[in-house]
Amino acid sequence: MKKIILIIILLIVFCTACNADFFHTRLQLLNALTDEDGEKIDEMSSEIIRCFTERDKEALKELFCEVVRNTPDFDDEIEKAFEYFECDGFLWAEKKLHASGGNSWSDGRRVKWYLSPIIHYISVRVGSAPDTESRYYAINYFWYIINEEDESLEGLHYINIELLNVDSFTLGSREHRGY
């Protein structure tokens, strides 16, 4: 009887140890994926901010996916976006390195990966001294990092720019997200 109890206790300890190790490994994998998302978000958010604050229309256009870039009036939309986002000097931005999104895997590799981050505050200077005023914008965007089913969808699909508590402007299309 003592041997049976000892065997049961050893089995419970063994199963618990294996289970704890599994959860620890799973947690490490999830953290790695989250960190990778954060790095991508930081890079893309910084580039979007740079494009708008330095008025780099061509670089902004290249961030968009081929499908959106090739829509008939996209160049006019970019012009309107730059008219909407007034900036004579960049002050600071608050970027969040997490976002909603998703991904799909096949045979151990990621075949779809999309994110929808938000840049909560972008503070810019509008006007010249002494009439300088600050404006605060928020930007959210949808971005396919990987889409092996249709690579023409890889890139930004839309950028929604909000002049905080006033109104907003959307550049691109929410129609082609394909998930």
C-alpha cells in the first residue's frame, strides 16, 4: 500500500513538473512574439511620424500595400492627408508598442501577420513664433506585415489621422484587409 501511494505521489510530482515547464516555455514563446510585434510597431510608427512631420509624401506612399497604392485617386488622398496634418515642427509622440492583430501559421512558419496599432499622441508645432500653437494628433493604422496568399496586400491599408477632439481623416481603404 505504501508503494502505491509513493508511486501516485511521484506521478503527481512528475506531471506537475512537466506541466509547469510546458507553461513556462509557452510563456516564453508568447513573450517573444509580443516583443517582435512591439519592435515592428515601433519601427512603423516612427516612420509614419517621420513621413508626416518631414512632409515626405513619396516615402509615405511606399509604406502602403500595392493594392491601395494603385487606386486611382491615391496621390490626391495623400495630398489631402498632408493638408489635414499640419506641422511646422515635431515636438513629441507617445507610441504604444502593443496592438490588436493576428497571425496564421502553416508548417511552422507565419503565413499571415497583421497589426492595427495606435499612436495615441503626436504633438506638433503649427505656425511660427510668437504665434506658435501646439496640435495633438492620434493615428491608428492597419498593416499587413506578411500575407503569403496575396503579397499585393502587404503594407499599410489605411491610416486614420485624428486631430484630437475635433475630427479625423482616413488615408487608404479599410476594404482590402482580407482576413
